[in-house]
Amino acid sequence: MAIVSPGFTRRRQSPDVQLPPGQYLTEDFPVLTAGPTPRVPTDRWEFTVGTEAGQKHTWSWQQLIELPAEKITTDIHCVTKWSKLRTRWKGVSLDVLLEDVETAADFALIHSYGGYTTNLPLEDLLDGQAWIAYRYDDDDLTPEHGGPARLLVPHLYFWKSAKWVRGIQLLLEDEPGFWETAGYHDYGDPWREQRYQGD
Amino acid sequence: MSHVDGNSLAGDLREIFAVDLTVATGQCAGCGYKGSVATLRVYQNAPGIVARCPHCEEVVLRLVRGRDRAWLDLRGTVSLEIPLES
Ligand SMILES: [Zn+2]
């Protein structure tokens, strides 16, 4: 059944991998921020999922790190055009966090400490596509990169991977977030180069 | 006839946006602070330009540049007072 294409396999393993259109490769990890960097001590950190029916599910830091975690190695693509390959993270899958959440929602609005928001369809948070990440490259995630914990949803442009994540509001209607209300694309698929509204 | 279409703004807006807006006085929608645009805290290492109130740190202005257009979002600003030549 499986048709193996040697050309495809070689390309995947070669160092000059294919990047999404318009992207260039970077080795460092640029820090982008739309405001002052929040410093949230883990003993005061919490993560809340709110449903469209008004129910709340909250995890403390201790509860989060006791959940089964995964190691993720993934490419990331920033809308400012840099891509970074094979970044290494550790975090809890949203499949785990949303397992016992009853909802009919189709959309999610991510909230961060510091006030940042970003929106995406709920289905993009499920099926092994998104994590609450708290380790990067075998170290605790630094505040500059969104620590103590950030959303990691690497199949979309990286502005969707909200730093300093504090919760998810589940919604029946789409509600655009911080950049999505200021000209950026509502969905942000790097492979379809959905940078701006209308792309 | 109660209103006319936006084309009638052309002359007025050209005058407004041709001036140096950094000397304008803006009022923050978050806390009411009034100060010149030049005193805002501007974050540029981001997908767009984000200007925050120096008093409450709320976002007062966002400017995103696309390939062939720009988006200016002023929902955090109550008003801009712009000095003009008399
Ligand atoms: Zn203010």
C-alpha cells in the first residue's frame, strides 16, 4: 500500500529542507514581544479553560507538571519570516488538558499573562497538534520565550503559539485576537502563506 | 441628507496625516492619561508596531504593515489632539 518515494525521503533528510513560502532559516531564536515581559512565579501561576457554558477548569503549576508530558521536536515558522528547524520542547498535550472538558465550541481564544490574545479553531488544538510547553532545549522555558509556560501550536505561524499562556476560552463564534484584529490573518497557515487578512 | 461618503474626508485626512503625529497629544482609553505621542512606549520587535501608554501600559496604537497596505488600530486611544498652523 505504501508507496515509498526515494526522492522525497532524501529531501526530508537533507539539511536544506523545504521551508514554507517566503521564509528563511535562522539558527538563533529571535525574541518578539508586543509589551513588557511578564514574570509569573510558578506558585502564583494557573491555567484555566473556560467553556461556552461558563464552566471553568483550572490547573496549578504543580498539577500541570504532574500530568503526562511529551517531548516534541518541531519546526517553527514566524510570520516575520524566520523559520527554525527541529526545536525541542517538553509539555502537556492539549488533548490531555481538554479530555474532561465538555464543550460544543468550535473556536478558542487563548489568553496570556500581560493581556495578549490569539484565536484559532478548537480542532487545531486537538489530535496531537498543540501543547502547553514548559521546557525548551532541556531547560525551563525562560520568560523571554514565554515561560513559565507557553502554547505550542507549530503548524500555524508562531504568533499563535502564545507566550505566558494563562488560559483558553472556548467559544461558539470566532473571536479575533491581538494580531488578528490588526491586519494579520485569522488562521495563519505558513504553508499557504496566510500572513495578512485577505491572503 | 444626513451623511456623505468617506471620500469627502480625503482633504481633511490628508492634512491630518501629513503632519508629524508624534507631537500630537493622545488620550489613553484605558486610564485617561494625556500625553504626546512621542512619550508612548513603542515595541518594535514584533509582527507590528505596538505603542503603549506610559502610565498604565495598555496598548494605545498598533500599526501593521502588509505588502501593499497598512492597518492602523487606535481603539486604545480616545482622541488625538493635533497642533496645526493657525
Ligand atoms: Zn493609560
